[in-house]
Amino acid sequence: MKRNQLPDSSVLDGIAARAEKILGYEFKDKSLIIRALTHPSAVEADPVALSYERLEFLGDSYLGIIIGKALFDRFPNLPEGGLSRLKAAIVSGSSLSEIASNLGFSELIVFGESELHTGNRGMHSALENVYEAIVAALAIDGGFDVARSWVLSTTDHLLREDLDQIKVNAKSRLQEILQSDHRVPKYEVVEEIGPAHDRTFRVEASCDGELLGSGLGRTKKEAETAAAEQALETLGDRG
């Protein structure tokens, strides 16, 4: 069994302190921010709760609510489709990873040796996951309003963008097209490649049992987006 690859407590305390400085928030439970910054590769032999995975799941839900409500309030005349496109662009992996990187979190993520030997090729998805995990950690430790305040402060520049300046998310576009015919897309993970800390997902996008596209990604979200992009090409070829 692989050993725990976390640094000693003094190093982790230093990482937590640097993260708190970036966030402008002091955690009552320091283990939350440490977990939010711990890549699964660093705790392969230990319970999943010691990495950011479970926090990421919760943070993704909080993030959707926070951004959705902010857009609803800020753009009272924007229809559902426009709100969906803007929300998808803001919570996309590229947006979240860029924000986390600009804040300096790439230097604080705790990776295991197996991930370090890859040259941190998974840094993009790790930064996205860390952002979502931090949202959950803030909500658990300080309450929903603390998490909401931080999310809005870090995404405000995106909330002010015009719709035509933001790339339309492929999944949102596919959903719009299919909904015009009263249909909805379905995404299914059909294959998982590699170990838990370095996994690649294959997702298929279908509608009414018909395969429209498939895609690969380091996260399920990335794979779904790739599948949606191929589905859009398929539908485009059909006119």
C-alpha cells in the first residue's frame, strides 16, 4: 500500500496560512483549507475525505447557485438561454482554473509524487477543482454568505462582460438546439482510463438513444464539453 505523501504539519500550516492570506479569511478548522488544496495523488492510501474531491462536489453545487442568482439579479431582461450561456462560461473549467492560478493557488496545491512526475500536466483541472473545493470549505467554516462574497469578488470581472464577448459553452448550445425540438441531451461516462489520481474520462453525448458525439477529458466536465462539441459538428453536418 502506498504511504501518505502529505508534507509534515509545519509545512501544511504554512500552506494554510498563505491560502488564508489570499482569501482574506481565517479558518476556524484549518483542516478544511488543507483538504481543499490536497490533490488525490497525495493521499492515495487514505480516505477520500482527505483530498479535495468531496469538497469539490459540494462547492460545484454552491457555485451554481451563487452565480445563477447573481446573473438573475444583474441581468433582469436577459432570457433563460442567455443566462444559461453566461453561467456556463463563468463556471467553466477554463474560467475557474484561470482565476485560481491568478490568485496564486497553483503554488499551494499539494501533489503526490506520481502526479509530480507527470510535470503537473493535470494542473488545469486541479486548479478548477481547488476553486470549487475552496468555495465549499468557506461555506462549511464560515457560512454561505462568506462563500458567496468570495465567489462574487473573484468572478465580478466576468459578471460584467457582455454576452457576445464570452465563448458560448458547447453543452449550453447543444441543449438549446435540442430543446427547440423538445428534446434533451444525455451524457454518459462510458470509459475511465488510468489510476484515480490521473484519470481520463470518455463521455458519449446522445439524444433519444442516438449517439451524437464522444469526447475525452481529464475531468467529466471536460469530457462532456468535448462530446458536446462533436455533437454540434454532427448536427451541423446534417444542416
